[in-house]
Amino acid sequence: MKLEWMAWTLPTAIFFTAIMLILLGMTLWQLASPTIERRGFLPIVTTRGDRLFIGLLSGAYIHLAWLGLTSYPLWWATVIMGVWMVIVMRWG
């Protein structure tokens, strides 16, 4: 299968592989231990899946803001996103 038109680079492949593994892990976690809705610092009642989605979506905005507002390397935004994901998943 030719995937040149998709511009698959190593970082792109790593990104999508990581998302796939996260979704697989969350699915297995849900099967092993069904989630309970709870309320954290987010203004809505959420499940683990909700918090994952909110964290990934806000992580995309962190990266976009980083690209638009700074000239520093992008991996710093990835570090910030990782910290944000831990905060949202744990206390969100």
C-alpha cells in the first residue's frame, strides 16, 4: 500500500501509534474496571474517556498555540501537554 500522499513521517507514525495504544489501553481498563462518573475541577461530571478526550483536545490546542506564539522547539509543548494530561486524568 502506498502512503506517500499522507506524508507519513516518523513523528506522525509515533503520534498515531501512541493514540492507538492509549485508546486500546483505555478500552482494556474499561473492561477490567468500569468507570464511575465523577466531578473534579472540570465544570462537568466526567468519565475516564471524557477526561481523555478533553485532555487530547486541549493538548492539540496547546500545540497549536505553541506553534503560533513561540519559536521554541515543539517538544516543550509536548512536555506541557503530558503534564496537563496527567492533571486532567487524575483530578479533572
